[in-house]
Amino acid sequence: MTRASVRFAALSLTFASTLTMAHTSLVYIATQNPEKMGITVAEFDSSTGKLSAPKLVIETRDPAHFTVTPDGRHLYMCNTGTPGGVSAFAIESKKTGALRLLNYKESIGRGPSYVSVDKTGRYVLDANYGGGFIEVYSLTKDGALDQQTAFVQHIGSSILPRQSKPYAHWIRTDPTNKFALVADLGMDQVVVYKFDDKTGKLAPNEPPFTKVTGGMGPRHLIFHPNGKWVYGIAELANEVMAFNWDGAKGVLTPTHSRLRCCSRSSTC
């Protein structure tokens, strides 16, 4: 791999599946090595901290963020090129990490930047950064992508030149699976939708979004294990944001507690 592709792989490391062998986990790594793009796998030994040399398990075009289902049976990948889309893979072996392509759904324009699976394991949600929209797909019994159950185009902007249009960067359901949250970097909003896990439909919540300080650029969020607190990365401001979450009403409230990582002119 080139140095650039190794750096991308390190940034894309998102999942480790524990094996039956003590202290050893498999790590999937997405790489955009121009010589052979795809998904590699390596062994991580938690007792020594050593990571084996990654080995390519399957080729796929423009791989980026991906997620693995909690049962370790399927992997869903953002293919970020133009045209791009979402790929579904079956994990054939938890011992070797072997993958088998199930199917692929093409997006409008450039591919999505983030993909997640709802708590029932029946729907895949993706956020399309370049297009500023979000999608939901139902899944077949074997884990393949099926019907598009929701599509929402964001409309809006914010104060910085880089925020001249919507940039949907992240989407995930909340711990109750009743709401889907979207971090939109371009609009400086965390948009909240009601999510129906029986139909895969999305509907605006009331209120429909939480506005962050102009120029923050929300990128990714994560729920605290208690389900009441949410933390977010503000990419453009280089800050970490904190929120309170009301899971009954789907309301996200900023705490006004923020942590500056470095100056706005720096790259963190």
C-alpha cells in the first residue's frame, strides 16, 4: 500500500470482531489504494497490541465508512465515488473474515459518507454528504439491501463559505429506535426524524432540528451508554459538543459545554 492509502485505512478502521481465540480480534480496514481498492482484514492481539499485516479479502470501488451488524453476520459499506452507493456483504467466516457481496444500491450522484443499521437489524440508513440527503433501505432475510423506504433531501445553509448547501454527514437511530438523528455540517443542524421500524419511514419530529452555533459544522454524534447524553464533533470549529437527549420526545438540547480541540485554522 502507499503511505496515503495506509493513512486512509487507519482513519477507516471501525470494527473489531472478537474471535474464539483469546486476546485476538479481526479488524476490517477499508482502503482506497488505487492499485487495488477494497476491504482488508488484519488480526489484532490485545495482549501485545500488535496488528498483523492487512490482507485483502474483497475488492470494492471507493470504499469508505462501513458498519458491521451486532451479530457479526453482515457488513454494509459506503462506496463514495461518482456514481456511488451502498454495498451489502455477508461475513462468510468469523475466523478468516471472508466476505461475499450480496448486492449494491446506487445513490444519486456521489456515494454516501455514513451508513448505520437500526436496532431491529431490518433497515440500513445512510447519509449522503455531497448530495445533502438521507436514505433508508429495508433488508431481506439474507441481509441484502431491498426497497428504499425513505428519502429526504435537506434544504438550507449556514454562515461559512463551506456551508453554502446541506452536507448530511451522519445518521443513526437513538437507543429507543424511535428517532433517527442526522448531523448536517452545511446547515449547522442536528435534524431529528421520527423513525417507524415497522415500515422504515421517516417523518419530521417536533421540533424538527437542533441548531448549533453558526460555523460549527456538526460531523458525527455518539450516545452515552446511559442514553441521556450525546456528544458530537464540530468539524469546522474543531470542538466537541455536548447535548442532553429526551428519548420520549426526541428533543436534543445543547448543554453549552464545549471542548476546543485546537484553533479553527488548525487541522485536528
